[in-house]
Amino acid sequence: MSSKLSNAQIAWRAAQDIEDGAYVNLGIGFPEMIAKFQPAGRHITYHTENGVLGFGKAPPQGEEDWDLINAGKKAITLKPGASFFHHADSFAMVRGGHLDLAVLGAYQVAQNGDLANWRVGSKGVPAVGGAMDLVHGAKRVAVITDHTTKDGKPKLVERCTFPLTGVGCITRVYTSLAVVDIEDGRFVLREKLAGLSMDELQSLTGAPLHTQGQVADLIVPEIEQ
């Protein structure tokens, strides 16, 4: 199999599809990286569940103001016009359908758009957080993820076996090997790495991959992690 994309390259690819003027929530952890690759000339307003709208990139190390953090407890900066509000108001924005896009990580994505992306454990965020609200409040929900688990099992599956975050909520998945849409209860392959055959990709996917016309090459720049 050809080499897979790095997390930074997956984040870069997802960033290219965020439209100018969008209001966006990026999930804790890996999805936060997308903000680094915002295309030049596009105005995107980032929202965080703990009550900030219009924050910017992370400050230089040593210059953090720890009163300014995102939902993942990482330091942020503010853009002109940024605002603060109670987290209840923040969730009212989510539930009221005011976000254009939410991008989340995943343990599993099913071919019908179901998402499983949370667990209870001693490391990281110990519960589902705001994801259950985001997947049904944002106008569009996408996932960025490695195509398989660390032990090679598919993350794109016929049916999720982990506890669900949301039902039928995901429309596009950006993985380390491909870009896959979810349409009419099935995976539709849009892009794949040029050196990866359809048979190889299907062997790493836990449900049938369908095509509609030509599948484009998944092309990303070299990016340092």
C-alpha cells in the first residue's frame, strides 16, 4: 500500500472545502489543526462551546493568556470583533442551527452517516462533550480521521459497534487514504491516493465503496507535522 497522509495533510485537505464566510466549530484535538490551514483570502469565524466566537490562532509559546482558551483547554488569541458569552448561549447557537459546519474526529463512521466518537476513560476529554449537540445542530458535519485503527481495523464500517454520538449526521469523511461522501446510506468515493488501487482501499474499508463517475486523485502538499 502507498504511504498514507499525515494528520496535518488530512487537516489541510479538509480546510480547502470550508467556504468563505462560514461559522465553524472544530472538534477537540485533531480537528483543531484545520484552523492552521485556512485558505488565504477566506474569512472564517470559529466558534467554541465554552463561549467564544471569532478566536484566532494559538499564541506563541510563553505568551499564553490562560483566561483565553477553547473547549479543549488550549490557549487562543482573539480576532477583531470577537465576543464572549455564557456556554448556555454558546449551545443555543449550536442547537439553533447557526453553525455552517462542525468537523469532528471519529472512532467509527457507518455507511448511513452514524458517528461514534466518544468514550469514557482516564485520558483526554472523559465524555461526549458537545459533540451530540454539534452533530445535529450544525448545518453540515464532516469527520477527519485515519482510515484504519492502529491495529489495521476499518473505521468506515457498515454499522457502528461503539456508542453512537449521532445518527445519520455525517456527510463527508476525510481520511488518510481518501475523501468519501455519504449519500443515500452508502459510501461514495470522491478522491483517493493515486498509488492506492480500488481493491486495496476496499480491503481497508468495512463497507462497500461506490463510485459516481471518475474518482479524483487525493493531492496534498508536503507539510511538516
